[in-house]
Amino acid sequence: MKQFRYIRKRGIQITLTAALLLSMAACGKKDPLDPKNPVSLTVWHYYNGSQQAAFDALVEEFNNTVGREKGIYVQSYSQGSVSDLETAVRDAINGKVGADVIPDIFSSYADTAYEVEQAGALANLSDYLSQEELNQYVDSYIEEGCIASDGTLRIFPTAKSTEVMMINKTDWDVFAKATKASLEDLNTIEGVTATAQAYYEWTDSLTPDIHGDGKAFYGRDALANYFIIGLQQLGVEIFHVENGEMTLSIPKEELFRLWENYYVPLVKGYFGAYGSFRSDDVKTGDILAYTGSISSAMYFPSQVELDNDSHAIDYIVKMPPVFEGGQNYAVQQGAGMVVSKSDEQHEYAAVEFLKWFTQTENNLQFGCVSGYLPVLKEANSVQKLDQVIADEGLEVSPKTYDCLTTMLDNMADLTLYTNKSFKNGTEARKVLEYNLADLAAKNRAAVEVALKQGVSLEEAAAPYVTQEAFTVWYTDFVQAINNAVNKQE
């Protein structure tokens, strides 16, 4: 990835931004800050590498400009992974021995923020933002952050993500030329399944003296997203939350379509899941394509590394596939920032920093490195992205740029969705993530054993892909998801 350039070219724009923030303050609570007695804020996040460097550079700029004028000083700390951050936050809230004091601001996904809100530890951000200001942000991002029982804002949207499909173009071209496969076939989930079968059969045919060595074509990260968004495309909201109460919807017919377009092709070897992430599987040549977060673009490999060979590859970015006849939904994801409940001065200062960070120029600069989408409505266009890149002299990874522009070009025709938070939401998501995936991996291993014994693929897979097999899984899945949502503390 090319290095992010931090040279600033704004000049008078810094003064204008400061004036804008001062005018915004007049819309909310009275400014309690005193530049002669600065407020110090601590921010915890999970950014690492280039993302952390980009975030830290923006924090430094804030401290040297608007922060200095208003009397706010921000210190940022990476807690490692998302899991590490969540653990650190829980330990701080619970007063665990040796834990750090809870920070003024921290990155949080909705489910974790919901837990902290239930503990009464989050500031009401609606107290510091006018309706006019809220209207500047993408509506669904604000809606996701309104997790309080009274509907007020607790999660400030700072950077968002969704999914794209990425393809090893170099090896796809060879396959497509030999079989007449078309990229248009990959517009639907059923088309991906059919293409994956064709790829398996084609690769198997290349070595006629070796039985059953066809290769997987496709994989996906975050199987929970497949369940939530796949069902949403089919007209089913699996977790419907209203007035804090969650109603579960797990219809058998729609779940069968998900089962036959993920579990079945994985058991048969048409799909694959081998490394920690599917971009790892592209790098090892185990799959050609995957659906994953746009922020994963930076990890898409530049070459395939085989045991006895390696070769450079190009890439294709596509919108993620949709079920045939389904509505055009895609996942809305990415952590926001929450503010710890403290005093008016610290809460006010925290919101001032977050408003500055999400201004178009700042947010798009962070997105150019992180692969995250900006959160203001006005910032969500290729034209605005290109303008910021030119004005700031940024060097952006082509993969990140292509992912961002692909999504920005299609935003108008797309509905981003994320379910509202509810009690035991994290546990419920774990069932979606692992229940079917673990079963598929187990049964695929049994099929591979049978293949090595000379059994045909159809015979080897037959016991695991019947209607009866689906019914057994469905019954187990229903029980598992109900146990998760009804789990007692």
C-alpha cells in the first residue's frame, strides 16, 4: 500500500472550520470550554498500522488548530484488536483490579455500546447536537446510534463500512476464457453458486488422472452478515427490535435458500474457508473470489503464492451478490465512537472533537487510508472524494480507491441495513457466525476423506445435503438461536 501523505494544504480553511464549529456550538449547549484551562480527552480505538497513523495525524492536527483555540487536547491509544478494546472497556466499567480508567471516548460497535448504555455509562449525545447538525449525517448511521430507551443518540457515527466482492482477475480471465463464464453471473448469490460449481468441475478436469481435486471458487467473511442481509433481501428481518423488545423471525423456506447457497457448496468444495480471512485464501490460491468488508481491500493480495510457484494477480471489485428476486440490501457496519458519561465540559469537548473528525475533508482523508466510508451526506460522492484527494495531495491505494468509488457510485440504488441492538445481541450473532459454518467444515472434512477413498463427489456429499439434513440443521439452529437470545446473566 502506498504511504499516506500527511502534508496539509488548507491554510485559511482551518480558520473557517474553527468558525463553523463555533457557530455549531451555538445550536446546542452553551460552550463550557476555557482555552486558558484546556480539557484533556482520552480516546481508545482498535486502529493499527496505517489506520492508526492516519487517525493519530488527524488528532495531532485537531490539537494544533481547533483544539488549541477551544481548549481541547486529545490523546489517542490503540487497544489492539476489536476484541481487546471491548475487553478493556468492560474491565474499566466493572472496576476490575488493574484496569485503566474508562476513557472519555472509545470506538464501539452497537452491541457493545448497548451493554455499556444499559450500565448507564454513556453520555447523551443528543444534548450536544442540534437537529440541523444531525440531518447532515446519513440517516441510517444516526438511526443505528440511537440505542437509548428514549431514542436519543449514544453512538456518534465516525466511519462506516459495508461489503464488496473482490476477484482474482488474472486467474478468473483464464477460467472465463475456457468456460465462457461471465462476471454478470456473479450478480446473484445463485449465480455465484453455479459459477463455483463450474469452476470446481473445470479445475478438476485439468488433472484427469487425479480424482476429486477440483478447487473452490468463492468464500465469504462474516457469515452472520450473510444471514442478516440475505434474509433481509428475501423480505425477512431476523431480529426485529421495537421499543427495546426483539422479535425473532427464522422462516424455514428462506433459511433453506441460505443453506443451499452456502452450506451445500461448501460441503461439496465449491466454496472454501481455510485461513483466518478469505483474502488469505486468495493469496494461497485456494479461492478466486470472496465477499468481505471494503476495508479488507488493503489485504487483497498482489500475487498468489503456491507451494511450488507464485504469480502476480490483478483484481476486480464488484458489488456483493444479491439473492435472485431479492431487494438490494447490503450490510451497514463499522464502529462509531461513544462518549463516557462524565461532566458537561468533557462531554461537550468530546462531541466537538467528533464533529471535527467527521467533517468532509477530515473524514475522507481517514477513509482514503482505512477504506471506511464517510458519514456526512455531502461527503458520499466520488466527486467529493476526488476533490479531497487532489486538494490534499493524497496518495491512495488503488484497491482502496476502487472499493470506495464502487460503493459511492452505487449508494443511491442500495439500502444499507443493520439490525438494532438488543439484549444478548452479541450471543445471537455468534450463532449466526459459527453454527452453520462449523457444521459445514465438519461435513466437508468427511467428504474429503471419502473422496480420497475413491468415492465420487455426489456420493460422498449425498448424506449431508438432503432435505432431511437441512431439517436436522434447522431444528438445531432454531434451538441455538433461541438459547442465545434468552440467555440469562
